[in-house]
Amino acid sequence: MTTTTRWLTAEEQRIWRLFVQACESVFAATDTQLIRDSGIPHGYYEILVHLSEAPGRALRMTQLAHASTYSKSRLSHAVTRLEERGWVVRRECATDRRGQIAQLTEEGFAALAAAAPGHVEQVRKSLIDALTPEQISQLGEVAAAIVAAAADSGSKCHDADLC
Amino acid sequence: MTTTTRWLTAEEQRIWRLFVQACESVFAATDTQLIRDSGIPHGYYEILVHLSEAPGRALRMTQLAHASTYSKSRLSHAVTRLEERGWVVRRECATDRRGQIAQLTEEGFAALAAAAPGHVEQVRKSLIDALTPEQISQLGEVAAAIVAAAADSGSKCHDADLC
DNA sequence: TGATATTAGTTGATTATTCAACAACGCCGG
DNA sequence: CCGGCGTTGTTGAATAATCAACTAATATCA
């Protein structure tokens, strides 16, 4: 436990900071584009995407929260705002009276369809087109390894919402 | 302008989502660790780091905002809270009477020093140790390319705070 | 110099996120 | 069928982030 700290080497630190910067720049760019062109914050967009891909364009709150890596509370607030925009409606769940089902409306689907091209274009500009094909596949493997490592250490997770 | 959208291929989309997930998992883990063990949110930690590395452990607000990729407003609020904790003080700037200089206090430095080992350990767990040495250097190049691309397209940036 | 534009930084209102507490329901053992 | 227990989802208060408006000081330039 109290072994001396394994500090990062100069090179490791450089790469760590580059990584942080790269993430921030990509998310800032995609977020800005999405809000500017469609008025949809990045987080809402992800919710709409997951709903649009679900059978019947509907999902239980918990499943949607998990898919979007939202906490239940955050999702509940977010869906309330999406309902105000008319993009989502809440429905009762037939098999579980506690359950709520979030369903994408036609307007919500239309808003998503209208926003998608600009968003995709921005993802290309910020990420895909910035890299060589080889770098893209390397990024894929690196990202997969990071996610896998997180899943491992997260296996002992006991927090309320996540996992 | 209105050319048909260059949609992402299935593989590109897979990698994009993996990338998003990887970033989220790393930041969630480092954030959680930092708050749990030191009560320091990730954003504040970065501010303290930049101050600690500056000559005299002090920086003009604007420089600090830029270094931490904070907006001026956000930084101003954040420094207010850091002052309340006794970790930072504001000083007048001798050469520009508009200016404010944020200076790290001894307590602030001590808090940073106490938090650093755990944070570094978490960065290792979430990122460095999850990758092979080759992947780490690949990640460095990929991140550098992403940052460079963002800097290019950001050159025409006219927003108030950034750039 | 004096008029105007820029820059530095703060503030308060609006909006988003987290956190802890909670109500309602389902599950399961006695 | 009942009582405890975990789950589902919501709520409201506290905290944080964004946005627009603002003050005050400096730069620019005729």
C-alpha cells in the first residue's frame, strides 16, 4: 500500500497530457457543432441515438441510462427536458408497474435525423480525417484495451448507479 | 456544402464509439479517485498543477484559463472556490491594473502534493498499465495528430474565450 | 490628445449535474 | 399471504458550468 509512488516518466506524462488534450478538443468540437447547428447538447444526442436504435424506438429508463452512461438521476432529469421539447415521451411499462419506458417521438426522430449529418461531418473532421487508416485501427485497439481494463477494475463496483 | 453526407463506415463508427467510451471511462475513474481520496475535483487539480509548475507558483488568470482549457468565467468561479479553501490567493498585477494573478498557497501546494501519488497511480491503472509500450507510443502519435487537427481548424476561431 | 476599440476579469441568471432521500413495486422465504 | 429486501425511477437541494452583460483598464490611431 505505502510503497513509493511509481511516478510517470517524462514521456508518459507527455502522452497522458496529450491524451487529455485530444479528448477535450474532440468533445469540445463535436459539442459546439451540435449545439450551434441543431441546438442539441451532446448528451441529449446520445440518448436520442440509443432510442432510435432500440426496437420500437423505446427503452426502459435503466437500460437507456446504462447505454448512455448516465446515472439514473441524470437521465430522469434529461428525459424530462426532452419531453418538454416533444422529442421523447414516457410510457408505462406493461410488465413492471415501477418501470417507465422512454420512447422517441416522430419529432425526436426528425430532430436526430436533421442533426446527424453535421455531427458525422464533425466527427470526421475532428477524428477520422485527422488520422491515417493505420492510426485509426491502432486507436481502435488502444481504446478497446482501455475499456477492457476499466471493465476489469470496475467489476468490484458497488456504487449506486453505475455497473 | 450540400453534398451527400459521408457517413461513417461500420468500422469507423465502432472505433468512434470505443474512443468515446474509453475517454469516459478514464476520466470517470480518475475523477472518482481524486474526489474520493482527496476531495479535489479533477478540474481543480489541473488548475493546481499548472500553478505549481509556473514560476513563483503564480499565473495571470487568462494564462491559467488557457493552460487549463477553462473559460474565463469558469476559472473566475473556480478560483473563488479555491480561495475559500485557502489553496489559492488573488493578487494584483503590477504591470497591468486590470490583471489578477492567481497564486498557489503553501496549503494549496501541500494539498496537491498529498493528492498526486494517488492520482498518478490511478492514471497508471486506467491508461498506462492497460497498454503495451508500443500502444502507448502509438497513442501519443494519435493524440498529437488529433490535437494538431483541432488547432488547425480552430485557427479561425472567433469565440470570446477560447483561443 | 481624445475617441474608439480591445482586453482582463467579474458577476448574476439560467441551465446542468450530482447527491441523498424517498415512494412504489416486485421478489422470495417463511 | 405477509414481511423484509432489492430494484425502479423520481424529486429537491446543493453544487458546478454556461451565457450574456458589465466595469475598468489598456491599445490604437487619427
